[in-house]
Amino acid sequence: MVAVVRKFGVVVAAAALVAAAVTPVRADTGWHEVGLPFFWPKTGINTITAAGAGNVWFAGYQGSLPIFAPELSTIIWTSGNPVVRRWTGSGWKEYPLNGYSGTGEVNDVSAGTETWITSNASSGPYVARFDGTAFARVTAPSDVEQLRTVHTGPAGTWLTAWRRDHAGEGLYRWRDGAFVAETLPAGLSGLTALVQTGPSEAWLGATRQQAGGGSVATTLHWTGGAWTEVPTPTASKVLRTLAAGGPGDIWAAAADLVARWAPVESLLHWNGTAWSPVALPGGGFVPRDVVVDGTGRAWLGGTDGTTGVLYRRDGDTWTKQTIPLPSGAKRLDLYRFAAIPGTTTLWAEGTRDDTPVVMTTG
């Protein structure tokens, strides 16, 4: 690993956004659809993660039902039943969710040397670790009302969550068989994205409430001790995605909404010393996620309104790849991307004609 940067301060954006240089479209991208197993009607995918060629996971829900709410004069859809599936290299496999009761979706899955999931079941917050044959429930923090995200990697396993009694948001680290609350700087919310670059280094995306009103995206840096805030040169409200090629090579996608379908509004890069803005490609491209493959190359994924589009970072230039429509599809929207560690293989989840789809270059 590259040596960790030791000193941090307030980052002042000295670089101005300029028009992004884009090279012509690359053909023959190798992307293809991976057929999904049978699901009940009203199915959705929330996220996708990849830890190996036979260790790709997606999470979501199935069987959501409509309920009429007279007081609102509208239909409210239930959260349905939890879904988490693993790609073994030849097909999708389902595993028991031990200790799960009620209904609810799996809102997040993270895979590395371990695999963890979170769900806000109707019976309460559910967090579980995969033991090779099933997901074994572990005790969620006692002050948590709603789980948000889970992140596992070389620096351990971390949760972000809403606390009970309007106590705000919290970050929790798995230590000695329990989740322990981390101390963060005051005045922060929007804890979602987290990326780890080593046993003692991680970055966390957050939102800083400003004294004069409003909010702006910021980052927190951890090197084994206290979390240190490192402000970002963006006017967007949240950092929805963090991706890393190494300690001195961090990418951050900022937006005004956490939702995976919302467009990325600004892209940032950490070079080991400071955050700098990176111009987004134009031409009708709607970016939604940034990912770094196993060679350290950054990719920006999204749609052009009809099909999926990827931009590969080559130096200071974006190289465009158009992802072919799956057979028979009229529209392809891709939301989240994942990379197989140590390889150039990418995976993505989204919708084809408003039904869930998973695609890969592998």
C-alpha cells in the first residue's frame, strides 16, 4: 500500500471545472445480460457488490403489494420480502436469512473477505454475516432505529444508521463481536458512502449543515484514530459514492439525493493532498455511479436516456463506451456498478424496460 497521507486541513478548491475531454465511442464492449432467477411480481434491486468471480451479490426485494391508504387517498406499496442472491460463477444461489422475521427488503450488501447484509424488517433492524451456508443474524446497535448501509473490507465492518429518539445519524464499527458507536464531528448527517484503502484507513461521505442554512457534501478521513473532516469543493448536498484506487486515489460522486437513480451532479478526486473537481462528460449523459476496477482505472457509469453508458478515465480524458441493449429491450438504465478485485471485470445493476437487470463484462 502507498503510505497514508498524515496531515489534513481545510481543502480550498483551486481548480475550476472545465469542459471534459471525451474520445469517440468504443465498440465491442463485451457487456452482456446475466439472467436473473425467478422472483415474485414487483421485484427491485437496491445494490450490487463484487468480491470475486464467483462472489458477486445483489440485494433488494420481491412481492411488494399495494395497500390503499384512505387518509392519503393514494396507494402505498409495501416493502415486500427480502432478496439477496450470490453469483457462484455459473448461477445465482439463495441462502437462508437466519433470525429474519416479518417483511422488508435487503437494503444493502457488502462483500470482501466477509459478506454482510442489512435490512429494516417489519420486526426491526436486521444485520447479518454470511457464514458460508447462511446469513447469521448479529445484534444491531441498541440505539438504532433504521439501518442504512454496511461496508466490509480491510479496515473491518461498518454500519451507518438512524438513531432512535431523533438522535441523528450514527456510524458503528464491528469490534470484538459487537457494533460500537464511533465519535464523529458535530453537525453532520447524510452518512452513506464509505470506502476502505487499508487496515487503518477509510473515508466516509457526509453532509455538513451550514451555519447560514442549507447543507453541503463533505468527507471524513480515518487513519485508525479519530475521524477528521476534509471539506470538498462541491455545492452538492451528499456524497453518494466513494471509490478507491489506493490511499492517494479516491473518487467521490456527489448529488443532491441519496437515491441510486438520482444523477451525479459533481465528481471529485483526492490525489493524496487535496480534493479537486473533475469535469463530467456532457452530450446527454446522465451519470449515476463511479467505480474503480482492479487495475486502478476509474469508470463513470450511467445512461444516455436509451441505453447504458460508461466513461473510462484515461489520464485526463474520458473514453466513452455504449453498452448494448439486452435482446428485445427498448431501454436500459444502469444505476450501480461493481468491479471484481484484481481484474477489469465490471458488473452493474439497473432496469431493462422497468424490470430488474444485471449485466457484466465477465
